[in-house]
Amino acid sequence: MRFYLTTHKKHWLRETAVPLFLKSEHLAGAVKPLRAIGRYAVDSGGFTELQRHGRWTRTPRQYVDDLRRIWEHVGPYDWAAGQDWMCEDLIIHGGTAGPLTFAGTHLSVAEHHRRTVQNFLELRSLAPELRIIPTLQGQTIEDYHACADLYESYGVNLRAEPIVGLGSVCRLQSTAKGAEIVTAMAARGYRLHGFGFKTLGLAKVGHLLASADSLAWSYHARNRPPMPGHTHKNCANCQPYALKWRTRVLAGLPAQMGAPA
């Protein structure tokens, strides 16, 4: 399993060879070349878009332009997420969670599926040379099967895809329901990427994933004092802390997951 550290610090790309996961918005504005020395993947920023606006404000063509600019200035990425539509209740119905206010899409899960698949097809049509991955969305196992079937109905062979994103599971990953969803999609023969996985989720189903990303290190650091010798309030944006956290997490994962890249 390849384990990406999620960060908004784009300069980390030239400072560490550890796989990194960054939002396209943090990379697209780069004016000077920022050459990555290690592997990285690109998040579309869909959660923030739908949380704030209840819709996508960037067109597929604008997003493709951003991805091409990133490839040119930063270097080839492993893959980029599409402009998918998450299916969490707050994303669909709106509301508040902590400091965040969700606008709500007020659409059905089936409509989120349709828009997710149609966006993937459009992005692939606009930029077949870019490594844009399909992503599965849903709330129940049946939803995820329906989403996968919809891709297949349009001729997308998900088993042949190098990576298939698994969305809307970050809050379920450590639960039995989350494990059942991952298991069901892995059983279809997909090489899955788990978005936003934490340690408990990785311990349960990490062996079924081809890759995963996590920002859990930052939340972990925010509630703890800084590392010895560090002068900042906490290490929530600290590369040494993130790298040590990653090493510790991977060392504690089941042996059957193999050697992570």
C-alpha cells in the first residue's frame, strides 16, 4: 500500500521523497517551477467546493487546465482525483459540523452518482493524457455497487483502472459498515484508494487498499504540545512531526499489508 501524507504545504514536495497528497488549488497557482523529488497525487478539493457552495464552481475545462499546469511546473503526478460528488448527509442536506457550515446540494445519491460519472467521462474526453481516476461514491454498500455499475454501463472497465477512488468513507472507515463497503468494492477486483483514512481504518482494511491518504497527523498534533525544540504552538503544520507520525503508523500496521511505498 502506498500511503500519502496530506498537506497544504506545497514546498514539502521539494523537501521530502515521502508520497504527498495536495489539493489542486494549492498547486495550480505556482508561477515558478516547483519540482517534486518524490511521488505525489492531486486532490480536486471537492469536499471544500461542495461544503461551501453545494456545487462545483470550477468547470471541467478549468480543472483540466489546472492539472496541466501542475504537471508542467511540479512534475508528473501519480494521479489526480476527478470532480466527484460526495454523498455524506451534510454534503447533501446541509447543516453545521463544528466550525463548518455546509450549503447542501439537496440532490439525491443517484444524482450524485450521475454527476460523478459524467464528470469523469468529460474529464477523460478533455484530457485523455492526464491520469484522472474514477471515484466511487455512496452511503450504503448497495449505493457503491450502483455507482460502480453506472461506470461499467458507460464502458469504463474499473478493474483495468490503475486506481479507483473510494469516497465518502472517511467518517465510516473504522466502523463495521465502512469495512463492509471497502471489502465489497475490493471483491469486485478494484485497486482502491481510500480518501482521508485514519489509523483505525487502516488497521481494519488497509490490506484491501492499493493506497490511502491521511491528514490525521495534523489533527493529532493540534491537541498536543510541540516536539522538543520546536517553538511553534503545536506541530499541526510541521513536516518533522508528520514524517515521524507516518513512520510510527506504518510500523504498527498488520504485516500482510506489505512494505509501503
